[in-house]
Amino acid sequence: MTPQRKSIIDVIVTNQGNHLSAEEIYELVKNSCSNIGLATIYRTLQILDDIGVIYKNNFDDGKSRYELYQDEDHQHHHLICIKCSRVVEVEEDLLEQLEDEVERKYDFFILNHKLKFFGYCNQCRE
């Protein structure tokens, strides 16, 4: 593994839960690997997404955001503030009963789901 790729993975691991964009990852990686380019970040993120190391998320803010893949029995969900773009993870799987009902009613085997709630965080509501 190249030092650049190791630095990218280290930044993602260190910032797990922060849903960093490629540009944010680039700014953090430059601290330990000053000769890295943004194109290398994008290529590496694509490779890591393709092989299932990270997830690429779209929170409708114009940027893809990344988080580590976690071998979970369920998909976690996201609360997205439409004012400050803060993202909060909802760990509870609130859709298990709905998934069971959809599978039964529509004879459809569900592999996964994604759920995003858009609104205002407690700081932006004030």
C-alpha cells in the first residue's frame, strides 16, 4: 500500500462518523503527506468504495461524503441539517418491521435500505 493511500485511510478511520468530503480528506491528509494531490484522493476513495472498505454517501449538499463500511446487520440512518449541513447518525434500525411487511406484501427480498431525514439541528433551530 502506498504511503498516500495509508494516509487517506488513516484520516477516514480517525474521523469516523464525521462524513468527510474528498476535499476535507485532502486538507487533513496534506498535514502528513504534503506531496499528495486531490486527484489521488478521488481515485483512492473510488477504489476504497469499489472494494467495500468505505461507503460513498450523498446528503444532497453537492458533495459526496465518506464513512467506513461497518459489517452491520442493519443500515444506520442520517439526520441532515439543511442549514449547516451537520450530519448525525441514527444507530437504531427503525425500519425492521416495515421491511418485513414490504417483503411479505410485495414478495420482494430487501438487501438494504437508506434513510435520510432533512431538517434543522438543535443549534440551527435557535
